[in-house]
Amino acid sequence: MKHRKIDPQEQETASSGYSTPDEKSVQKQAKIKHLRKHAFVNRISFLDDMDKDSELNKNRLVGFYNMLYVVAFYYFIINPIMTYWKSGEWIETSLYNQMRRDLFMCIVTWPLFYAWSHIALLIQYLAMMNIPKVLIFIIQHVSQIFMFVYAQYLVLTRDWYLPQGAFVTFQSCVFFFKMHSYTMTNYKMRREWIDQGCPKSNDPFSYPNNINFKNFTKFIMTPVLVYEPQYPSSGKIRWWYVIVKFINTISMLIMGYMIVSNHIYPIILNVNALTLVDSIFQMTLPLIFLCLTLFNMIFENYCNFWAELTHFGDRQFYTDWWNSTDYEEFNRNWNRPVYEFLYRHVYLELIFEFGFGVKKAQLATFLFSAILHEYTLAVSLKQITPIMIMFMMIQIPVMLCTKRIKGTKFGNLFFWWGIIQGLPLILNLYLRFNELPKLLFE
């Protein structure tokens, strides 16, 4: 009979009595508590040109950023003039007419989802009434799944185009994140509270004092996807800051529409008359400019707009993803709210609650993210075309093969080449999905 060789460290741990299941559980919960407690601090948005202490304003390259604003303003002014000279209209309206179809029903989904999200608050009141855990579990998951079902029902049964479908689908994902985080974070806080003997406290942010309508509403309105009873505060609202961020958000939304209607939509309409290579080349620059515009609109202006109104002090909605030297860095840095949710409520929960190893938890988290991306596109486009999930899963071997260039200039160049060429390639594959076998094998 073969005997397993015992590692000296394992033998010391076993003999010292430090590896009991209860103490392991305590250590795991302590780690989770530490991460939850120290995740948010007061930080300024990286590219916030309105804050003198931002990284942008401390950098001597700030003039290049200002130049981009001037270029954007110039485009914003001359594009309507050129459109008027060409067609007699100040702005291309065929795409707008599609986007405004059933617009009221599309917009009203936000207050509907907001009202529905209060089920997460109701669940906490039920938990404090010692309702059976099984019933709470059923209510939690049924209420969260219902939002996805309702979003799919609206998109598939109404005469909507991609913009309406994408808006509703993204809203369902955002409210799912918030409901799940609120439920799971309070579940852990309740468990710790019970373990401590249910102490009474005058702290309004300790459990169960944090379970109230005001605290829940503050979380829903705050531009963050993971729940904390209390976030770092930014102090007094700067109303001039709110106004400028709002104007920037609307302006960039209009500019994004101009880019799509003038430079991308005509190619899409004519895609069958173009070769794959030709359409990719024509879409490359407009798509990268569109994505940069939307990134700045959402993460620098829209998120800061709501952060200022809700006194949210941690403005790190992104970091310097443009300096990424592999796609792992990019996935971690370009969308911090979603990354924080995946890290805390998928990755850490798989490790500490379900006993996954680190590597398996990483793979499962990445797969969850890929499926979520594919879901939003499948519902928005009203067809299942697993192209996005394929490209995301391809990132795994690419990241393994490019470890040697991580942290190098060539790594950053390779990253940008993948982004610039990947965007039009993915869009064209979706547009030509029925022709995909011919494109691949003929």
C-alpha cells in the first residue's frame, strides 16, 4: 500500500491544531469582511479635467486631452453643416426614427426595474422576521430571474431595434447586480451579527440598522454595483460640476449618434455589397472613435454626474486601461464597477462559499462574464450568435501566450492592435453570421 508523502508544513499544521473547519471558516469570513470593509476609499476620477487634483491635471500631457476636446467640439459643429449641405437636413434622421420607436415604453422600464428591485429590501425584512431560508432563497432568485425574463419579453415581442433592446437589457443586468449584491452582503452581515450574539448598536450603518428604505435607495442611485452600508463621502454637492457633467453626457451621446449615423450605419446598410475585408477597413476608425466617445460619456461623465449627486467619494470607475499590456489588465481596469462585482460576488464567493480553487474560480468568473456579454447581445439582436463568447474565450490562450510581453511596449502595441481590429471584426461577423461558414471554409 502506497503512503502519501506528508508535507512538513501540513504536518506542523495538523499537529498544532490550527486547521479545524470552524477556524478555517472564521479565517475565510475575516478575509471577506476585510475586502468588503476596505474596498472603497475617496479617489478622484483619472481623467476628471474639472478636478485640479486628478491624475490628468497633474500630468504634463493634459494639453493633448484638451486638444481631443477641441477636435470633438469641431466635429460636433461641422458635422451638421456638412450633413445639411449633402441632404438638406442638419442631422441624419432615418436611424433616429428607428430609435424613437416605442421610446416611452423603453424609458419607463427604468422606474419599473427600480420599483421591482425593492424586493431585495423586502427580503431583508423577511430575514429579520426569521422566515425560512428556503423561502427567502426562492424569492431572491425568482425575483432576479424575472427581470431577465421581462427584458427578453419586451425585446422579443415589441418592434424594437438594437438601441432599445440594448438599453433594456443593460438595465436588467445592472439591477440584477445591485439586487444580488444587496442580498448577499446583508446575508454575510447578518451571519456575523448572529455569531456575535445579536448585539445592539446605535451605528446607523451596522446590521440590522442599515436595513431601511433610505439606505437602499441611496445604494440604488449610487453609480456602483456592490453594496456597502456606507460609502466614502465626497462632501458638499458642486452644482456647477453636476451641470457640466450632464452637458458633457448629452453632448457625447449626440456625437456618438453622429458617428454611427454618418460613418457606421451606411456601411451596415450596404454590407452585402462589400467584402469582409472592405467593410472591416471602413468601420475600423469610426468604431474606435465611437467606443472612446461612449467610454468617456459613461465612465467619466455619466458616472461622475450621479456620484456627485449621491455624495459618492470613490470615483475610480476605471484606471489607466489604455496602458494595458495584456487583456487581463484591460478586463480589470476599463470597467471597475463590473469588475468589482465579478471579483466580490462571483470569484470570492466561489472560493469562500463553494470551496473552489483559485484557478477554477478565475475560469468560472471569466466564463460567467462571457455568458453575460453574450446574453446582452443575443437579446438585443434577437438572435443567438455565440461570436462574443467565442472571442472572449479566445482571450484565455492569448493571455497565456503573451505572458512574455506583459509589461512591455510591444505588449501595449499588441493590445491596441487587438482592440482596433477586433471591434470591426466582431461587428462584421454578427452582420454576416449566415455567411460565416462560407467565409471560414471557402
